[in-house]
Amino acid sequence: MSAVAVKYDDIKELGAEVISVSTNSHFSHKIWDEVELSKMVDGGIPYPMVADPSGSIGKKYGVYDEEEGVNVRGRFLIDPDGVLQAMEVLTPPVGRNVEELFRQLQAFKHVRKTGEATPSGWHPGKATLKPGKNLVGKVWKEWQPENN
């Protein structure tokens, strides 16, 4: 959460919003932000932390652990039309990669704007693919794995 908070302004510049959801109460979020997170991020977490005590949101996204009564860590990218475009769910010991989140946001924004496809490892300024019948069987001419 703190790594996302540090990049929050950059994420907002891409037109995205961040919402954190956990089974903890609003009171727990407030204390956690004041006691710990604010020591990692100046001013604390700048985006909403939503309480999901029943796990209803987590259940809808397939991350609610019934036995433990918690939402497993996940990241979901939802486009402006409300369509889930990407998700990543990791076990608690492995942290997420905020740079990959940022790269994916840039790629989804580029795809939405241009209709082009972004190959594996794409970053702004790198080659894209123009989907269509002219590309079928010829991707290898346009892109190679070492290009990422």
C-alpha cells in the first residue's frame, strides 16, 4: 500500500484511481495509517481504504479466504467502462510490483487510445502491434522477445 501511495500522483496522472479494500474496520484502517503507514508515506495513504468486514467485495473478486476471514492480497485494473482488464493475486509473503502496475496502466491507456496491441514487456516508446488480418502469421516480423 505504501509503495502505491508513493506513486499515487503518477497513477492519477494516467487517469486512474486507487481504492484499497480489506476486511478490517475503518477504525483499524485509521490506526494502521496513523501508527505505521504515515511513517512510510508522508501524510499517510492518500486514497480511500474501504472496509469489507463480511468479505462481500472480496468474494466478488475471488480473493476472500473463508477459513481466515480475510481478503487475500490482489490488484485489479478496471477500465472506465467498468470492465476488469487485469488482476494479480499473490500469497501474503510475496509483495506486488508497483512498477508493473504503472507499466500496465500506461499500456491499457495506450491500447484504449490507439487500438494497437502492446507486446510482452512493452513500455511507452517501444514497438506496438497493429491487430488485424495483415498481422496474422507475421507477428515475428514485427516483434521478437528480445525487443521487450
